[in-house]
Amino acid sequence: MDEARAREVLAASEALPGGGRDATLLALGENAVFGAGDLVVKVGRDAELLERARRGLDIARWLAEQGVPAVRPAEPRARLVEGHPVTVWHRLPEPVRPAAPRDVAELLRLVHALPAPPFALPPRDLLGGVERWLRLAGDAIDPADAAYLRERRDGFASAAARLTPRLPRGPIHGDALPRNVHVSADGPVLVDLETFSCDLREHDLVVMALSHDRYALPEEEYLSFTGTYGWDVREWEGCTVLRGARETASCAWVAQHAPQNPKALAEFRRRVASLRDGDPTVRWYPF
């Protein structure tokens, strides 16, 4: 789904006045995210994401009940419009500053202290999207690279299932990065709730460790994260397994953009090559 297709769905949804002709594209990933006035509309890439969109709304309502700062829905239900899930949210005010790793840690401390919600949360299916992302990549990527990632996926899925966690299992955000935190005048707010799960809390902490190792997050910022949270996941023997699983998923996620974007294809090839070479020092670039 490119921006043009997402705008067609946005117009058909009638979620914004005037069909959203003047809406600003805020992000384009698993969802196209549009902002207009005091509303944000998320258009999912395909119908397979409908259940995840519904869960995001349930999570938002539950977090509100628990007093956790998070984005709030403007409509109670997800719609399926021309094969794409559509949800509508209240738009947050302009951030007072960019989110920092310590803001992520502050929110994770709140989330990780929560009991299970009154509805079922799935486990963190970190590798579940790999097949769909590779399918969307199609002939744009080398079939040998796709086969390599499938083999890695299977190996890390098996290894992750055997891990003994250091922290108790429970609710997690699932994609705990600064881009999923909005800093308002009242403090940090969680956004992008669709990956909420019930699983190893270590999943949320490995995200920032990988940002340090692969995406050049400065050492002092990583230490501000671990200091605010109170523990460094790299001390846990299972860290390398969850890191490897997330690297595999991150490679496949970029692949889905390769058919339309040469920069995505180049980044995909960079990432796969570094994994094949076993070189954890090769820098990856956010996409």
C-alpha cells in the first residue's frame, strides 16, 4: 500500500471532513497514519491487520482505566474499508520535545507493573509477520535471502520458546521505541498500541539494546534507559536470542517496501548481508 492507495481508502472511509483531502501523512509503515484537525486516522496495510487494530482500541480503553498515559480512540470500533482496517484517534498536541529513551523506560515501568487485562492478550508474535512481509516483497528481493530469513525465523522461534525469563511475564508494549512515545506538556504518552501482548517483559527491553548496537543509539542515552527502568537486559543470557529474533523480523519488515522504494531494497540487502556475515557491528539505518 502506497500513499495514493491509502488516501483512496481514507476518502472512502469518510472518517475526516472532505474525505481527508487536506490530511497530512504522518507515517507510512504497517499503517498509513493521517492527521487533520484534532483527529488521526490509521489505515492498515491489509485486512489481516483488522484484529490487531481492534485490539489496539481495547488496549487504549484499558490503559485509560489503569491511568497509563496513552493515545485515546475517537471512535469505539475499527472499520474495514475496501479491505483495509481503519481506526480513528484523538490527535495529541504538538510534542514539547522529541521522545528520549528514558521516556520509554518511564512508561515501560508503568506497563510492566500492570496486571493482565480483563480480555485476552496474545503472546508477542515477533516473527509472525515475516512470511507476510516477504510475500509482499515478492520478486524485488533475492529468493535466497527470503529463504535465509525463513530459516532464521524458524530457528529463533524455537530458541525463544525455550527461554527462561528473568522478569515475570505480563503485559508488554511490544515495540518500545522512542518513535512510539509522544512527549506532551504533562509528560510522555504511549502511542501505537497494536503490538501490546502478554509475554516476556524482556521483549520490551531488547528493543533499546538493539537500537544501541545496530542503530547507533549513544551509550549515555542507553544508560539513561537502563537507569530509569532499573535493569539492563544485556545481563540476561536470553538477550542474544530475542535480539536475533528482532533482527530477523526487522529485515523482513523492510523487505515489504522494496518493490516501491530502492532505498528500502538497499537497506534490506545491507541488513541481510550483515546477518549472513555474522557481523553485529554493521550499522543499520531506520526506515
